[in-house]
Amino acid sequence: MRYFAGIDIGSTSIKITIIDENKNIIGFKTSASGSMFYKYAQETLDALLQELSIDKNNLVYIVATGYGRKLYKEADENISEITANALGARAAAKEYGEIKTIINIGGQDSKAISLDNEGNVVNFAMNDRCAAGTGKFLDVVALKLEIGVDELGEYHFKSTGTPLSVSSTCAVFAESEIIGLLGNNHSVEDIVCGVHYSIAKRIVKLVKRVGVKEGIYFDGGPAMNGGLVSAIENELGHAIFIPQYPQITTSYGAAIMGVDSYKYEQNL
Amino acid sequence: MNQNKENHTFETPAEKQNRHKAMEAIKLLNTLREDFKSPIQSMEYFYKLFEEVHCHQKSLHDDKTKIGTMCIQIPSEIIYALDGVPIRLCNGFYTDDEIGSDLMPQKACPLVKATVGHFASGNFSDKPDIVFSPTTCDQKTKVGATIESFGYKIFDVDFPRTKESEASREYWRRSVKQFAVELSKFQGKKLNRSNLESAIKKIGYAQSLYHKLSNFRKLESVPILGIDVFLVTNAFFFDKIDNWIDAMENLLKELDLRVKEKINAANKISPRIVYTGSPPIFPNYKIPQLIEESDAIIVADETCSSNRMFNDMVAVDEWNLYDMLDSIADKYLKACTCPVFTKNNDRIRRIINLVKQYKADGVVYQAFAGCTVYELEQRSVLEAMEKEGIPILYLESDYSPSQGGQLSTRVEAFIESLKTRRRNKK
């Protein structure tokens, strides 16, 4: 049995997915990127192989992607996270339907990708300048509000008042806005809800730049936050599809690329 | 967590618009409630009113015919006399501005775009049954037809662009009578001496309360912020007039107490500002907020959302129906300082008078990008102020929430320079 790995080295975390020749997911693992991308990626891969009892020799092709992909020299190939994301999203949503638009919010960036009927990337837009409105921003917000990042969704749906907008999505400025709101005894729920809408508005602008086409897929860690998902749907006015494991879409796409490249190289 | 359920729903466009507007409204209301020292208890009526209307879409006039007006040049006296409720539709929401932007030229005035956007959405807490649109500025004149195309009943009211000539006075008197005839037909009610007289007196009383409020702003320690006054006068656009009068009387009582307790809404050094230009309309209080957050205080204004609405009263000689109508027409033409007129020295005189009466340190002139008449008149006003030795800051802004940084630097620098002037005078 041959196995293929996709390694997505992001700014915040490393995601590794292992698939078989038929592009079925065998297993995946995530870990923090920390300061030594290469070392942690290697450790995570070893641990994953061990968990799955896969012999290293059967791992025939590794594709690296993500912001730190060039630091992973052992990869057989490396591809941009845009291409990997598109491949992964189409495969992950196979049963849901045709994916035409992808929203990705990562640790320190966010992007919108538009695909054609064959799944080719026709256009994409990324946030510029800073990490405003990305996963990092949610971390900072949760920290200030003294709740866990994974609790944000729950708080969102408990909001009963008008969402309190945070006009700055810059993590540094937003922090002081949030302190101000807390100081005036506003409910944490309404603040969380407002924060989600601020991010949603920003991401929807990005999506509009590439064009909104039905078949919208949302991935990246923040897609696990149901409150943010609902805010984006409301702002967009369209339903969006969330895969079962939103954080690994891009590494899954890289692994799929691995299968295709391997077969091409081996003339299979 | 998985979103692929059949019955999964999200907001309708109207729900989304309501939420956006609620978020804009609550942000400003929270600022007014929390960010300034010594809040005024009786202002809570107004905060609550705006919160209920804009965050909870509360209707105020279910039982009345709602007469939409596109501008203050439509005489409210006649509307009240004919048992209607005037609702001024000038709009300050960025949400509606964005909707209107798809329907109008990009460089159009945000106020007009927001008004058109509001009509396009059809999403009103008090939907107007008929709309009267005076031919004042070009953009408002033209959008009447756009709004009509959305299915509203619109009636144009001819407004002259000169005010010196006797001919324009006659012309406008005819328009006002025509307006009264149309509305009378619509309402199935006759205008008579007694209903018009009591409407004039009621509005006159509301105006007298505004004048009392203004007197408090002439004091050395001003007990109320300009931004609160803008909210109070904006409420007059749509509130039940009797409730507004009660709330205003309560406010005046509290201000009286504050004066006795020597409460100053600002600080001793805070420069006193006269505000003029395109009207601040809830919740677009961006510039007034910047001014007062930068430790200055707005003591008077020359805008159509506030001072111009209340300053001049209908002066009646004989309480006969036609005399009253002529007096109303004259008030709306002769006293108007809107820059749509060919010559507008009245406006310059008014600003200079306000600076003197209210002992202001400077003037802030704000024009909406796209509000051509205010942009054009900026030059003559700046020249006149320079001649008088009155410092003036000219700013251009729109409804977008994102230009705070650049504007605040200019406002702060201007206010600091006024403070320095004050210190040097001593």
C-alpha cells in the first residue's frame, strides 16, 4: 500500500494529512508551528505515521504547502496554499456539490478563491498588510474576554442585544476598544457577536472582490467557530458549506496533488 | 456544527439591513451614554427613542397618516393642521448609503444616497404614505423620480433658487398653497383658520423650547454637549410632537439645575465651536463626535438638521387663513440660509452672529463629499471668516466609518490652535 502526505505549514499551526492512492483520508494531525517549523513538522509527521502504523517506506510522496513550505526540504514537491486549498475543498465537498468559492481564514491571513467548473483557480484575493480579522485576531479577543477560543461560537448564539461592533479589526486597536466595552459593563456575548460581524464584513468584501458564486466553502481553523460561520452567512446572504475537519483542507489538497504527481512521474 | 442541514436559514436582506443599522445606532448611543463626563438624566428619553426606532424597528405613528418630507422646506405646520405626521426622511445611515450607492452616481451626496437606499429597501418602521419633495438641491430634486419608480407616491413642490426678488416670493407662496391643496385632497380634510393656527402655535412652542435650550449654550459653563443637542433636534424629524415637547421641558428643567450646580459639560479651556455645513443626521455624528472628544464643545450650529429648523418662527400679522399661509411661505423662504440659493449672504451673516452671540472661538465647516452646494459655498464663507478674524476649519467627509484617523488629526490640531489662542489672550 502506498501513502501520500500533505504538509501544510501555516503561520500558527502545522497540519498533516495522509491519504491512500484512492485519495481517502487515512489520518491527520495538527500541531503548533512554534519557532522551528521544520523540526515540528518532522516530529508531527513521525508521530502521525506511528499512530497509523505506517512504515516510512510506504510514504511515497510528500507535498508541502503553506507559508512555511519552502523550509520543509524533504518534500517531493511544494505548491502554493491557493492551489492546495482548491484541490482539498473540491474533494472534501464531493458529496455536497460543486464548490465555486472558497473562503479561508488562517492564523494570520484570510483569502477568497474563485474556481471555474473544472476546479481551476480563476481568481483569488488575500488580505493585505496585516493580520486584521484573522484567527490571531480571534485569539486576542478571546484572551481579553477571558474565554476560550472554542467558546466563542457558544457566546455568539447567546447574544440577545444588538451586536456591539468593533470598528477596528486591527488586533492592537481592537483590544483597547474591547477593554472600553467591558469597562462599561457590556455583555461578553454582544461583544463576541459584534467581533464576529466585524470579521464577517471584512471577509465578505474580500469574497466580493473575486465574485460570489454559489457553492461556497469555508475552511481554516476559524471555520470551526459556529458563530463566525453564521455571521458570514448573514453578511453574504448565502449558505456556506463547512467540511467535517475545516482546519486540514489545505493539507488534504496537498496530499491529493501528491497522488497526481506520483502517478504522473511513475507513468501509472 | 455541520451546516448542510436542509432547514438551515440565514438573515433576509431586510433583517440584515436592520441589524447593520442597529449596530450603527447602538455604537453611537453607547458613546453618548458612556464616553462623556456628567451625563444628563433626561437625555435618556432621546437615547431610548433612537434605540427603539433603530434597534427594534418600533413604529411611532401607526394610527396616523405619515407624510414623508425630503427636506425641511416642506412646512410642517400645514401637515399637522391637516392631521398628518411629518416624517423627515433625510438619512444618516451608512448601511442605507451603501444600498443607495448602487443606484446613484458614485460621487453623489451620501445623505441623498442613504435616503434613496432607504426607499429602495422599503424597510421603514414608519413607512410614509405620501412623499413631498421640494426642488431645493439638484440631487434631491432628481431623486424624486427614482423614488417614485420604487412605487411611492411622490409630489414635487416647486422651490425657487433666488430669494431676493418679489417674483420668487410670489412663486413660492403659490407652491405652498398648491402643496396645501394636494395634501388636503390626500387627507380628505380641509385646511381652516383654527387647525392651521393651532398647528403654527404648537410648532412655535416647540421652537421656543429650542430657543431656551440655546440660551443655556450661551453661558460660560455650557451644561449640554452639542452632540446631545443634535440628537434632540434630530428626534424632531420623526417623534410624536407632544412627547418631544414633554421631553424637552424635562431636559430644560434639568439643565437649569445643572447651571445652579455649575456643571460644565466640557472643561474651562475647551474651545467653543460653531458648526456649519452639511447636516449631521443620526447616526452620522462623526465630525461633531470628533470635535467634542477632542475637548471642544459645540455651542451653536448653522445646519438644516438643527438650528435652521427651529431658529425662525412663523410671524403672523392677521390670523386669517391666507395671511397665515403667506407667513408660513415667507418663513420657509426668506429665513432659509440653505446654499442652494444664488446669493447667500444671509448665511454668512448668520454664522458671524452665532460666533458673536455664543462667544465662539472658531467655526468648523463640514461638507459631505458630493454635496455640491456646500462644497461650493465653502470659499465665500472661508473668505468672510478670515475677514472677521474668525478661525475656521473646512472638512470634507462621507458616511464611511473608516476615515477617523486623518480627520481626527486635523480636528485635534485645529482645537489645539484655538486653545493656544485662548491662553495667549489671557
